Amino acid sequence: MKTLAVIPARYESSRFPAKMLADLNGSPVILHTVRQALKASALDEVLVATDDERILKVVEDAGFRACMTRKDHPSGTDRIVEAVKALEVDLVVNVQGDEPFMDPELINRLIFRMQAEDCPDIGTACTPILLASELHEPSVVKVVRDEQGCALYFSRSLIPFVRDEDPAVFLGKGLFFRHLGVYAYRKSFLEGWEHLAPHPLEESEKLEQLRALAHGARIAVIDADQSAPGIDTPADLEQARLYLSQPLES
């Protein structure tokens, strides 16, 4: 089963334009992300899918593979669909370009989950919510799962709702989980993505995975450790620089 990681790398960003090319301790953010993804032993290849010639040049000059895609894609998934349409591949992992510290072992575990006999359409990950401040924060996407570990729903609101107690009482007790934005797809599922109409749930929450869920896709959600920092804003970039500067634990 051939596995490919695709890193969508859009140049424009409302909160941080050109962040893919921003300097992170001597190297552009996008190159840190590529190098980190390549550490995943279960991957056969890594491909950057971009809409900008500057990003393409930086990636290819560093010796990595990249391709150009249209600028008008509404989501990273749509960009990935264009990038892999003509490729011979079985599993596609979506690694966000602004996640330079993505755990390679998490990528491996996602691939192994997708290779299981029950054959989910999509695999993704979550981590326990441990801070009360995150329970009602819309930027922290929550997920609830069934007994088989597959997604029942994703939301920016607090789910599940706690009727009679302070939700903070249940922190760290296996009730509240934060969704991590890494996905693995079956190529066969991606081939049908363009034909799935946007759904009101997706448009309301601004979460593209709800389109898949609403159309009957089975989304396996594996457990992961607390994720390392992503980069959404210039302030996040400063935190990432500090993170890289920390001495490794012996």
C-alpha cells in the first residue's frame, strides 16, 4: 500500500501572510515541516502542494518534491485532491504546512490505523483537553467518538454538553478531546470529494471534516499526546523559535 504525505502550502493567510516562507531559526517554516514529515518511516514520499512559485522554488531548491495547484481552492483538502488526482497512491496524509513540529510517530500510527481491517475512509487524531480556558474557545475544535473510536461529531462549541455540573470537573477524565488537524485519507475517498456538496453543518462551523461526516464517511480518531505548537500568527512564530531553542531532554 503506497503512502504519500501532501503538505498544502498556500502563500496568502489572513492572519499571517507568507508564513510558509517565514524564517524559523535559519530555515523557512515549510522546510521544517517537510523535514519533519520525512521522519515518518511509514511514508513512501512527501509532496508540497502550493499555489505560489516562490514556495515551489524554495522547496525544490532544497531538494524536495513540490507541485503547483490552483489559487482558488476553498480548503486544504481540495488542494490535495488536485495534487494527487493523477498519482498512483493508496493512502494520502494531509500534514498542515504550518505544523513544523508534527510528530512523525503520529503520522505512522495514522497510517497503521488506516490499514486496519475495518477500513475507515479518513483517519485523524485528538488529545485530551486539560485547560478549562479551552472548553469554550472556538479555535479549539472538539470531537466526540463512538465505542469504536470513530467520530460522532466535531464542533467549535463544547461537546458533550454537561447539564448539571461545571464542565471543568471532568477535565482529564476522558470526556473532552481536542481535535488535531492531521488527516489520512484513502485515495478512493478523495476521488469522490469534489462530488460531495458542501453541507450546512460544515458551513456553520467552518469545519470541512463535517462535510465528510454528513455524507456518511467513517472517520477514525486516534489518541495522541499534546501537540507541539503550530504557527498561525507572528506571535506563534516567536513561540516556535523559542521551542526550537529549548535544549533536548537527556
